[in-house]
Amino acid sequence: MATQILMPALSPTMEEGTLAKWLVKEGDTVSSGDILAEIETDKATMEFEAVDEGVIGKILVAEGTSGVKVNDPIAVLLEEGEDASAAEAAEAPAAAPAPEAKAEAAPAKAESKPAAPAPAAPQGSDGKRIFASPLARRIAADKGVDLASISGSGPKGRIVKVDVEAAQGGAAAAPAGSSAAAPAQAAAPAPAAAPTVSASTIAKMYEGREYEEIALDGMRKTIAARLTEAKQTIPHFYLRRSVKLDALMKFRSQLNKQLEGRGVKLSVNDFIIKACALALQAVPDANAVWAGDRVFKLKPSDVAVAVAIDGGLFTPVLKDAESKSLSTLSAEMKDLATRARDRKLAPHEYQGGSFAISNLGMFGIENFDAVINPPHGAILAVGAGIKQPVVNAEGEIEVATVMSMTLSVDHRVIDGALGAELLKAICENLENPMLMLA
């Protein structure tokens, strides 16, 4: 049975993408796991794998096509032995549901048999489409297995042959995320749309002035949409503290001398990542994210770090940062930052986390307020270390390197006192850097 290959959702937020390059052509035989195409999302270029075996019968979307919606057909896959006519049948869009038959409609002749309907994509009890391979659907139909009761193990949770066979034998358990196990998440009311001014109206304001018009790419559109949503829907509040860096700078210099032979050079940002990760463990109630109608409190410290790239930014996530050494965090951060700038990160490398760091100190920025990246509970804005006079514990004036930090907090997740406790823990870690190695 011919089946359509659909534009994949390569991340939870992906709505459309660019079919950058086909790696197969019509007539090619493919197996599950073979790379079919390269897809450009708003964040990266990723490979798209086949989930079934068969022959590429027809390519429906040419490479280089942008704005391809998720779940739009992009090609037709034939089973062995099927010809091009099957591809043409699969290519045809599904007919719209027929209106209810009227009483006066002429009945069909008694001797004629109604045409067998095309197999519909299976749906769950909530009406949502269930994604399953053609082979899995056929086996399920033959064996009387309800696809809605199966948890898929294929790419993006797609149900494949082995899942149906396991369910038939009674080995498959009910999916952990089924509607029976958890109530449906309440949909948050959409914020009122801000009045927008058209590009043509703006252009009239600059008639006679020289300017360059730059079209928005997918990344810039996503950044604009997400940050607008964040500022409109997240009740931000801000906590500010200054931290003395002298002890950290001295300790960092000593460590770098010892690590020089291994080719390791720790940055101040590496210490900040570690300080935040340990603070989230010390104040576990602040290690949380907003999940619509509930809060998820995380156990590990998964810390995201903003990385500026050409035309936008990434926030790769350092998983389990509390348990990693400074040298490991440093190497991992360098690798993630390099691949972020090349747009080579996989979705799991920039999704998740509960807390983020944005450091503009290298540009001489002394302080700023960062926008929370949902669903994170907080983000730390880090400024430059500036030499300035301070009063020490003995009441004497001395010169110290002082860094300003601002914690932007989601008040739905973290209240004021809890946020203050978290920021205090971060500062104490930075001012006592040797304790971070204990």
C-alpha cells in the first residue's frame, strides 16, 4: 500500500521548515533508518530518517522549498512491487468529508457494491491522529489491535511493526503519558494581540531615505514570537546583587596554570555555570519550570547558556551540570558553542533545562535585564567585572573587582524570597570558589 511521507516535526515547537536537500531520488529503495533528506528548522539543519522500508515512488516537494508545513506530504513511499499508479493515488489529497446524506438523495442500485473507503489515519479517543507506519496499521487491522492503546517506539513516537506485535502478545504497557494517566493540560488563554503596523506603512515613513530591507528568516521569526509571548505572558520580577570576583580570579589563575599541560583554560563563565548548578541543588524549590497548569520541579541541574550566533542565538543546555567538573563543563560548553554557531545542534541539545545564563560582560555591559526563556523559571543576566572601591569587613576602603548580576524570575514558579535565596547561593559560590570543588 502506497503511503505519504510527511514533513516531520523535528522539535516540539516546529510548525514549518525548509526541505533543504533530498538525499534519495525517485525509484530508490530505502530501509528504516536510511537518511531521506536534510530539513532546515528555525534552529538547525537536521537529517530526516525513513521509518519504513519501500521504494520512493514520487517526490512531491522539491529541494530548496521553504515554508513546508509540518505533516504536509513531501513524498510517496511504495511497497515492493507497486507501480507509479499507486504513487499517484497516494499523492491525491484526501477528499473532504461528505455532508450528511439528505433524505431525497437517490439510493445506489441494489446490485452495486459501495467503493471501499481509503484507509483513514487512525485516531485516538481525543480525535487526534495516531502516527503509525503503513505496515503497523495493516498488522493492527488484521489482528484487531487498537493502535490508540500502543506507545510507539519509532521516530517521534511513531508506531512501528514491533510495537503492534508486542501489543498483540500482551507485552506492551499502557503509554505513560496517556490521557487516562494524567488530566489534559488546560489551555492558557491567548494574550490579546498587540496592534501591528504593516511593513508598507512603515516604509512610507522612510520614503526618500536610504535603507536595506531584510527578510526575516525562520530563526528571527521564532525569536520574535517567543520573546514577545514571554514578555506578554510571564510575570517577570527582578533581583539584583553584586559579587566580588577577586577570590575567583585568583583561584582561576592557579587552576589554569595547573591545567595548562592538559590544554584546559577555564573561563569565568565556567565558574558561573557551576555556581548556578550547585545553587539549584541547594535551593531545590527554585529548580523548576512552568507547565501550564502545574509546576515541574527538576532533580538535576540542567543549565542553559545563551550563545550569540550570526542572526540570532541558541541556548544549549548543559545537562547534570552539578555533577560535572569545571574542566568537563568548560570542554562541553566550548563544543556546544562551536556547533551552535555552525547551527549543528540537535534539538535535545538546546531544549529543556530549568534555568538559563546570559552573559554580556565581555562587551563591557555592566548590568541588564534578560527575558525568561519559557518554560524556565529564571534567567541570570551577568555583567562585566569592574574594579571599584568597596568597604571591606574591617570597614576599610579597598579596590575590588565587582560583577553585577540580575536574576529575572517567573513569579508563577518562584516567589520573591525563594528567588532571593537562589541568588544569594549563587553569589556565595562565586565568592568562595574552592567550595565548589568540595
